[in-house]
Amino acid sequence: MVLDYTDDELAVIRRAIAPPPPRPPEEVIDAMRPAAGQPVPNHMPPFWKLSDLEMPLFLRLSADPVVVALSRYAFFPEVLDRLRAGAEVPTLEFTGRARGMVAILRFADRAIVIKPLQSAREDRIARIAGDLEVGPCQLETLPGYLTEEFVPGVFFTQLTEEQLTDSFLTTVGANLGGMVRRLHQADIYFNDVTFSDHRGRSHLIVDSDGSCRLIDFGISLLLDRHPDYDREEVHNFVRTLPLYRVFRGMAEDQDHVDQFLADYGGKLAAASKSEITSRDLTFAQEGLGMAAKRMGDRIIDPVRDGFVQAYNG
């Protein structure tokens, strides 16, 4: 049987890997080396907490060919259940397009994404967005991680020249406008790049038929507790502000940063929900201008027209 571990062993393994453990101490790293001076096997560091009290289990994991191929990801519900049902071992790849380690596991018939949470409420926000068909559908996962469907398509800034027709661009704009409207109606402020940033990166995935999804809700805010925001939420809000990036470069120490966030928390509490969510519209407008520098000014009018019409309902 693939991944033949008892329920008790599986519970121990999952407690060791979720939430994501910190980097192992140097003495543990040295103990995981096959021999002095040799590198630690790539698949084993996530299990380092087992290397003390659960050494027999740790050694079994180190030699398990499925664990060698998938490391911690073999024990996530969506992966483990499929493997035990007879699915072939998926390929595993990583992408650096988002903060944190984003793993993509590709089975023969589908792909899933597993990534660590970036904020305390990201899982709730991502689930709401998935239910609204704005973000990826969320799947069963482990504490400290998101497991979600892989969204097919390309980033907006990767659309081909042949796709840049007025009709297609209007459809994309309308789809994004409708998605942002649904987010705002659900008290979610996306707070991140949609069309493009200055480096050409986007969080808008576009499929060949013009359907869209937004990905990465790590710095989004759920405004259901307005006007009460904790420090993490204030930090997520201000980290997209140019003035904060300038301030961080000038701040003398962490105390100055903490004071800045405390002061800005008062400003955020004094703003209305609509004032907060309106920044998503500013992001969209600015991002469309940045995308136009790469894709041509002719994209602006059809995308903007579709967006405005759909957002205003």
C-alpha cells in the first residue's frame, strides 16, 4: 500500500509538518546528513521534529520513495487520498511568483497548489473568494497551509498579441470588474496587483476564453470587524503604500515601525469601508497603465470600459 502508515503515525507526521515548522537547529541539520560533509536530503528537513522522539518513523520516511519524491506534500489530504486510491505519484514543482514556497502538484487529471498561509485570516478570505468564483476553489488542507485548485491560464501580462482584440479585452475587464465588485460586497479588500506592477507581474489569471481568477490573498483584508484592525492587518494594508516603503528605508529601528503602524491603525479605523476598498480601483487603474507600457496603449479603453460597466453593475 502506498504511504502505509497507521492513523496514529499519520497524526504524528501531520503534527510535525503543520503548521510549517521553523528552520531546524544546526545540530539537527548535521544529524540529518547521510555522512559528514554531505548535503541533507531535500525531502527530509520538513520532518526534523520527528528526528528526536520518533527516530524509527523518521528513518522510515527518509527511505520512502513517495516521500523522497513529494516530501511533506505526500501527507496533505488531497494528495494522500488520491495516492491511496491508486493515482500515480504527481510531479512536484515550485514557483516564486508569490511570497512563500508555492508547490504545484500535477496529477494526470488535475493539478493542485499547496502553500503556507501568509496571514492569520488568509484561509477564511481565500475560502470566501473561492466560493464567489473570484479566487481558486479551496480544498481540504492542514493547519498553516492552503490547498487549492490550480487555476489554468496565463497572467494578464502574458497574453499573446493574437488575444489582444477589443472583444477579448473587454471580456477580461468585465470579468475582473465583476470579481472585484463581488469581493467588495463580501467585505474583502484585495489590496494587491491586478493587471500589472512595474515589473510586469500580475495576480490576474486569464484563460483562453477570457474567464479570470485572482490569486494570492495573503495581504487582503476582511473588513467584517471594521473599524477594529490588528497589527498584522494594518501592516498588510500599508505595505502596498509607497510612503511605507520609503519609511521602512528610513526607520531607525523596529520601535519606529511599530509606532508608525499604531498611528496608521488610527487612520485606517477612521476610514470608511468604501474608502478602503476604493484603493482596489486605484490599483486596477494604475496597473492597467503599467500593463499598457508593455502591451500597448490600445488595451486601455476596452479593458477599462468592461471593468467599469461590470463593477458599477
